[in-house]
Amino acid sequence: MSTTTSGVTDPVGNRINQILASNGGASAGAADVTDSAGTEDRFLKLLVAQMNNQDPLNPLDNAQVTSQLAQINTVRGIEKLNDQMAKLASASGVNSPLDAIGLIGRKVLAPGSGFERAADTTGATRLGFELAGAADSVQIDIVDATGATVFSKTLSGTAAGQHVFDWNGMDNQGKAAAAGSYQLKVSAASAGNAVKTTTMTPAQVLGVSEGADGVQVELAGRPAMAASAVRTVL
């Protein structure tokens, strides 16, 4: 939107700076001019300043003023619509502890590297990782408490995003691995460059709470984290 005074057309931002500065508003600064929250207030100040400084022999045209008011109302309407759409989008996620209460007592895959394999564990342990980008090769290692690698797996041509796999508890020699604590390590590369990876291991949800950053899940054996960090419910 531009404004016209005495036949001279200037960009709104420059005109605001000129008029507000001449009316003691120079202290507002550039940040105030670009702050969308103050768009309507700045527009009204500009309009009043225009009317106070208009040429008596060539006053502002009523149609021009009406058009400018319609434009600023349109801008404000779009801003409100964007706010409502953002709220609607966030409503599809976890917004309150009640939304996540069904996770209590369940095992989930969440960011982390450590996990336990108990002596009475039957079946496979589900593990996972996320890649920030596509990778030519992915190296997966499961390391025991002594630092020894008990299981290794190599993948090729892996797409970006989340991937899960099941470890049956067998080591590289085909023998059952001992019960205890393990670490999942994943490294990936593409064209010789490292690809960012995030490991995900199972953890039990002990509770949910409302935190400064939204709904938090309290996990056994690791710090609480945002409910949105949970990738898979096991």
C-alpha cells in the first residue's frame, strides 16, 4: 500500500518514518515500523498526520481515504485468519495432559540411545532412528555396558525420516545376548558427508504433565520430554 500527498507517492514504511519523525515519533525505530502487531496503529497515526499536514488547496480525496481504510482492514483480517489457522493446526496435536493420558503405562519409542533388555524378555526389541536427509549408508551398532559391540547392521540407500527395526536379542555370532543395559548407536553418510541422525529407543511412560513448553511425558530412566517427541507407541 502507498500513500499520496500533494501528488507525491512514497512507500508506506518511508512515509511513516518521515511523518512520525516530524511529529516526535522518531524514537519508535525501525523495529517498530516492521512489527506487524502495530500495523493498524501506525496506519492510523500516518493517516492523522496526513490529514493534519494536507494541502488545504488539494485535500485528501474521500475515496482515497476509504480505499486506504479498506486495505488496512484487509491486512488485519488476513493476520487474524493466519492466527486462527495456526491455532487450528496446533489443535491437531497434543494440547493438554488429558490428550496424552492414554500413554501412561505404555512403552513408546522416543529420542534416546539407552535401553534395557531384561532376562525374561521374549520376542524382539523395537528400536528406531531418524535421518535428517537421505543416506547412502547407515551403520547400526548395539553396544553393551562394557562398550563391546554385540550386534551390527548396515543399510544402504536409506531415505530421510523415521525408520524402525526389531532386534531379536541375538549377537553377531547368533547367540542370545545377555540381559542388561545397551546403547543404540547409528551413523549415516551421504556422498562422504555425515547425515544427522537421532536414535530412538523404547521407554515406559510413567506420567504426563503440563510444562513450560507444553505437555511433557515422564519416562522411566530418562528425563521428561515433550509429548510430541514420542514417535511410536509400542
